[in-house]
Amino acid sequence: MIPLTAWWFGGGSTVAAVANVIMIPLVGVWVVPLALLGVLLLALSPALSAVVWWLATWPLEQILPWAQMLAERNAALFYLSFKPSVIDVVLACIGVALLAVPMPARSNIVVAFLVLPALVSGRGEHAHPTGRPLLRNMPMIVTVLDVGQGTSVVVNVGSRSLVYDTGGGDPAGANMATSVILPFLRHKNISRVDTLVVSHQDNDHSAGAKSLLKAMPVRRVFYGGDGSATPRGDLCRSGAAWRWPDGSSFQFLSPAGIEGLSSNNSSCVLLIESRGHRLLLLGDIETKIERDLVRYWRSRLKSGWVLVAHHGSLTSSSYALLKEVSPAIAVISSGYANRFGHPHPKVVDRLTRMGASVYNTASGGALQFVFAEGEPVQVNQYRQQVARFWM
């Protein structure tokens, strides 16, 4: 399965074979037969049925906690990131298929050579012959992931990456970090995150933070609000700024403090400047904070690209702010047919009347924007590129 998982998910497990050797016989020979026997006994004796079900689950209760502990402590060791081409995958599939053909033992060397290109793919692809990355010539790529009714944005230049918000879900279980963000990062051969920004503590923005921090090295973390969903990091504060080696600069414009602010209004507002482009990420701020931003930052807010506040809610995107920002591209991250009615038609109308091109993850899927020096922004919508028959 390694060639196919490398192609579909950007990597492969180092322990899948061992796990299958243990779990397939255990589930097939022990768990499933006893579970079915418990169903048959339920009509005769519920008490006896409960005992049989307990016997069925007992081995799993012993194994799974240990597996969970190992996964949390050594996640980086149990998953290898690959980025194979179509040719790499085809050669690897041929090599794996040859393992089923009776051949002399020395022929396995051929199999190894066929599989090897897929396993080493994507390494050092951004490197200059001298070993120094050509960062200043690389575009900045911004991907607004489709995480349903939530937010997650990945900013990438060469080996540097920033993740703004981690989508929703269960912080202790299945969430958008495990199902969307981490597979995307691995597919793009991103093995570490330079900066994680959790704009505020609402579940649809922060649920995947702990999962991301466990699964991948993260150099530094910023958060808005009380930090309850973020195990470590620093509070983002207005004025704080940093720069990447390629020249991209980042600055928080809000909040100045979290005292007396609602969760939404404590959102980290982030301004990015790169390749002659300006991008503004507004979190879930509402009209009150928007007015404060206009009063304090004025023309500093002007940005050609904006992540619309609060998924396009009518409580945000005031005319005063949008007039100052004057975006050419407005991006809305919202879930398809969400119960909140986001984005509100008045907000979309307000944006279009101001001349902005409006993109929504609910209709376009994951949205990718490529920013290069002196060139117009390139826009790719996943659902237009990969149009399934049911879409």
C-alpha cells in the first residue's frame, strides 16, 4: 500500500505492517466471532451476552491505550512524508506486484530499485545547487483549506510555513487537523511548521491545535483569547511582527489586549506582506473591533486580499472596514449549507459592489492563491480542478 498511500496522502506509515500482523488476526479470529456470538446470545441471556462482549473487547482495551500513547509521543517517527510523481508511483506499483511473482532472491534488488524513487521523492526539491534555497525567487502560496464551517489557512514559501487556525471537530478525537490539515501538509512535503496562529479559542478555529502540535514540530505558537485550546504559545498582541528570510513580513494588528473582549473580538488579526502583495486575515472580529482597527491603523489596512471576518457573518465586514481595506480578492471560509447562513447575502453584495472577487470554500473547495513579484494573483479552486460527477 505504500506507493498508493504516498500518492493519495503524501506519505506512508512505518508501522502499518506490524499493526496489521497483530490486529487482523486478533479482530478476525477473536473480536468479530465473539461479538457475533454475543448478538446471538442476547435473546437467551443478556447477562451471558455481556460477558461474551467483554471478552471480545478485552484485548483491544489492553492494546489500544499503548498504541495511542506511542502515537502521541512518536508521531513523527511513525509517518514518513513522500511526494512521488506519477512515474514514481507506477514504477513502485510494478515493483510491489513483482513481489508476488516467483523469482530468484537476487531479483528483489530490481524490486527495491523500482520502489526506491517513490520513497525518496520530494526531498530537497527547493534547494539551490549550493545548498541554499532560492527563497526570494519563489512565490508565496496561500491555501484556504476546505474545513467546513471553520477556518484553516496555510501560508508557504519554500521550507517556511505558517498555519492560521486549525478548523473544528473534537480536540481529543477526530478533527480537521487529523483529517485535512496534516494530510495536506504531508502531501506538500511540509515536515515542520514555522508558526502556528490560533486566532481565538472557538472550536471551529482551534479544535485541531493540539493534534497538529503532537504530530509535527512547530517552532512557535501565537493565540488569541485565553489560550484554553492551545497547550503552549504566546498571546498575539497588536504591533508584534516578524520576518522570514525570503522577505515576507508578518504583523498582528489586533488585539491590543483581551480584557473585556468576547471570544470573537479577541481574534488575532494578521497582516502579511510579500512579493508586493498585502494580505489581511481577520479571524472572527466583529464591528466593534473593525471600527477600532480603522481608527488606529487607517491606510495600513489596505490589502488586495482579505480573509473575510467571521465566515461572512452580518455582525462583521462593516462598510467602514471594507472601504479602508479595499480588497480585490475576498475569501470566505464557510461550510456548505451551514446552519448559520454564512456568508450573509448582504455581506457578499457589499463586497461585490466594492469590486472584490468573492471566493468561498463552500462552493470552490480548497482555494489556492499564488503570489509572485510583479504578477497578478493566480487562483485555483479545487472543485473546479477535480470536478466529481456528484458536484
